[in-house]
Amino acid sequence: MKAITTVGFAIVIGILLLSIIGGYHTTHQYNDQMSGLVRVAGMKTVLAYTMRESIRERIDSLRSMPRQNDLFDRDEEKMRFFGYAAKYVRARETLIDRLVNDNERQQFDVLDEMARALGEPNNRALDLLFSDATPSDGETMEAVQASIDGHLALLARLDDFVRTIHQTAQNQIHQAGNEFHQTVLLSTLSGMGALAMAIGIAVFVVMNAGARNRQLSHHAAHDQLTGLLNRQAFEATLGQTLEQSEAAPQQHALLVFDLDRFKVVNDTCGHPAGDSLLRDLSDCLAASLRGSDVIARIGGDEFGVLLRYTNAKDAEAVAEKIRRTVENFEFIWDRQSFRVYASIGLVPFGVEPITLEQLLGIADACCYSAKEEGRNRVHQPGRGNERALRRSGEMRWVTRIADAIANDGFILFGQIIKPLNHELDDGRLALEVLLRMRDDDGLGLIPPGLFMPAAERYGVVPDIDRWVVRNSLHWLAGLGPLANSVRININICGPAASDPQFHLYVRDEIADSGVPPRSLCFEITESAAVRSLSNAAALIEGLGDLGCQFALDDFGAGMSSFNQLRYLKVDYLKIDGSFIQNIDRDPINRAMVESINTIGKKLGKRTVAEYVENDRIKRLLCEMDVDFAQGFGLHKPEPLSQIEATLRESDGTRSLHTLIVA
């Protein structure tokens, strides 16, 4: 009996040992297999995205070459175009060895066929771009667009391929999990006659595998730096919310924002500092939101927030809370203090049908508009804008721009530039001309932030500049004798500033209008002037000889033009608004403004502060001895026709600045 018991006990111990050893081996093998699958899928995804990025870069090169009038610049762009192809090929050669099934190989073969088919349209576009024909003529642009369309089709196919990679990885993980659970089941059945310990071991193995699965799922859905949801998981959540709204309409809202001045931290202290800022700020943002809100990091310094079951008013309050949280966040690195700000696009949705792509596109456009309006603010789609955005592609914007130029679909606004020192008030009214586009219904207005990106990409900004110059001069000439009491600032874009034909056009328009040149000041951005210094200097000298004045706009944004400034005969420096709008709370910005103002004065330039939004900022600027100020705190832009009506009502007994701003 004892012998039987001993043998039986030995058998039980043997079964337990086999169960323990088998369970440990299976778990270890499963973990290794899971890690390998995730690692391979991640590597394949990185290579596929490298191919996508090279295609996007080639598309940007194709869009850039027709706008480059200098043949050498165009040739350099062509070299970059070919370099991006080499980058694509290297990623392709590495990726092809890692394909694991027939579906991936078949899709990869289709990608190769599409890439080879791009050869002919690419060659035709390049031949026309480097022929004697004008780069922007119809035939050339048609060839370039055909090549771009081919690249876009390849890009879409690559997106399908990335989804296939993810699906393959999920299938492999699912298959490995099934095999693992089958092994655990066999181990459990073999140990059922032993002791409860064998069952406990099996339960431990299963629990350990479940925890590993949850860890892998969390890893796949979250950003590794901040711990927030990643873009893929956020878009999936947003898509589910849209589907639910189709079945039962509910009010929701989407916020998309990125961080202004984040690049300063990276450039000054390096990427480790930038990563630390993103981690700390993400914790603050997550803590400030409601339990039902979903926040994600959807780009480098870009975030998205889904506000479920939230009306527009409450969504605006949450957006404002986020803006304040970012504004009040102070980041310390190596004993240096930094502040960043949020430009937030807010889009209510859920009542009317809309696709995920349209919703994200509108939110991105609103974020861009928030930046254009001065940053550190919340922007929502205006009346009519959302409808225009839904049906717009870039080429649609180009068509609308052409129609607006031909049929006066634009409208000019003006914003007063006010002297801060009474001694500088020469009795003339100074204002900057601003552009808006009329909406389809003729009632709403579309800000330039929505149509200028397409205009820049397709090279039609000079046409817009010509329209603005012509109509600004027409308005000024229509004032009659009052024109001598007004000075208008007209913005000129980089491509127009570097075009000698545009210089001649402006001279002819001034001559034809009869407007006194002393009533005109042209604004060129700092970046455009530095990018094409010789052309900018030629424009300034040519029109300056007539008596026109010049202002360097957004000065200080790049801090790159101090050395070149002495070679540009500009009359005014317009200090970048990102420094101005928080000088009453940010000592670093205040010091920057003081430095720019001092340097400008040393060089004999008048200084203008942009984005002056309250009296505190105005008082500080007066204390710094800044010459002029401009912003919503002094005067909100209004149509030139309305300004003209006010001017004509003047009896000459009051300062024009006082009359308009009052």
C-alpha cells in the first residue's frame, strides 16, 4: 500500500513537475513569439511609412518646381526629387525581405507596378519643366498634375498596404494566442488528477498570458512618450462616435491644437527637453479634462480631444480651459524657463452627417486660422465656412480664387496702425489692408487661413497680390483729396517680391492711379526677405525711389535677419505678434521686444507692435518707447468702404486716429 502510495505520489509530483516545466516553457515561448511579432510588425510599419514619406516629399517637389522661376533652384529641387526616390528604393529593398504571406507579396507587387508606371508621367513632367516652355503654362501644369495624381494613387495604395501589415500582425498574434490556449488546456487536463496546485499553476499561466495581451493592446493604442492615445486609436474612437451619431444624433465636439513656440524649446535645449515638456504638459492636460473626454497625441506637438455629449457652448468652455492650462504651464529646463501656447481648432459635430476625413480637415483648418489670428486662442468654423470646407479640395480653392479675382469675390478690410508717441502723429491715418473672401451666399466671409495654403501651393499668390494692389490703389484714388491724409500698408508675398515683372506691375499701377507714392507702404515678411535678399532689396530700392515706404513684417520670428537688416532700406520693423501678445505676463517675451525695439532704433527704423489686445500691453509698449501699435485692442478690422464713410464724415477738427478708433 505504501509502495502504491509512493508510486502514486511520485506520479502526482511528476505530473506537477511536467505541468510546471511545460507551462513555463510555453509562457516563455509565447512571450518571445509575441515580442518578435510586435518587433517585426513595427519594423515593417516604419519602412512603409518611410516609403510614404518619400512619396509625399516627391509630391511637394513636383508642386514646388513650377513655382521656381530660377532654373538652378528648379534643378536643385529635381535632384531632391530623385533623392527621395532613392530613399523609397532603400526602404523597399529592406521591406521586401520581411514579407510573410502571399497577400502582402501580392500587394507589394501592385506597389511595384504602380511605381514603375510613374516613370513616363514623371519624365514628361520633368521634360516640360526644364524645356523652354513657361513652368506654369497649361501643358506643363497638366503634366505635373498627372504625375502628382500618380503619386497620390501610390500613396493611397501604400495606406492599404500598411493596414495589411497591421492585419497580418493581428492575425499572427491571434493564431499564437489560440495555440497557446490549446497548450494550456492540455496542460490543465493532464494535471486535473494531481493536486489543486496544478490547477493553480495553469490559472497563473493563463492570467500571465492575459496580462501580456492587455499590455500589448495598450502598447498598440497609446503614445509611448506621453501615455496618451495615439492617432490611430483616437481616429478609431472618433469614427465610432460618428457612427453612433448617424444612428442617434447627439452633440459632440472635436478639438485639434498644437503648441506655439514648442520649436524654441527643441532648438534651444534639444529634443530631450522637448520630450520632457510634452510628457509634463500631457499630464496637466489629462488632469484638467472631464472623465468622458478623450485626449490623444496625434502628431509631434499636436493633440486632439474628443468631447462626447457636449454642446457647442460647453465645448468652448473646455477649449478655453485647455488654452489657459497650456498658457499657465511653465517648463523649467537647465534653469531656463519656457512657455508654450495652444492654437485650438474647435468643431462641433454629431447633428449633421460628416465623414471622419472632413471633420479632421475642418479641425485642422480651424487650428490654422487660430494661428493666423494671433495664436493662443480658440477658433470655430464661421458661418458658411464649414460647408465650404466640406466640399473643398485644394484645386477647388484654386478655382474659387480665380473666380474671386475675376469677379471681385474678395473684399478689403483695414486695421488702424496707431502712433504711441504723439510726436509721431503726422495727421495721416495709417492702416494695414487685409484680405477676405466672400462666401458663396455673399453673406459670410472666409479668412485667408482657409484659402491661402492652396494659393501658395499652386503658385497663385502673386495673382492675389496683384488684385490687392490694384484694388487698394483704386480705393485710395477714390478718396480724392483725402488720399493725402491716409497711408495704407499692402502685404507682398515672397514669390511676388522676387518677381521683377511684379515690380513693374506695381510701378505702372501707381502711375495709372495717380496715388501719391508717399501714401503707400509695402510689407514683406522677414522670412521672405531673408530667403531672397537680393530680390527684396531690388524691390525696396525700385519702389523706394518713387517715394514708397517699406515695412519688414513678423520681425523676430526667425531671428535670422539682424545681419541682413542693414542691407534692407526698410522704414518700419513690425515686431512679430507672438512676442507681443503676452508681454504683460511673460518676462522673456518682454525682453525680446525690448531688444528688437532697441536694435531697430539703433538702425534708424520705426518699430510697430502687432497683436496689441489690451491696455496693459499698450502701456508696456509705451514704456519701452515702441513707436506704433496695431491690434484688436486698438481697432478691429473693418471694410475699407466703412472706413471711407467715416473719413468723409470728418469735419477736420479731430485726429483721424481718434475718429476711426473712437
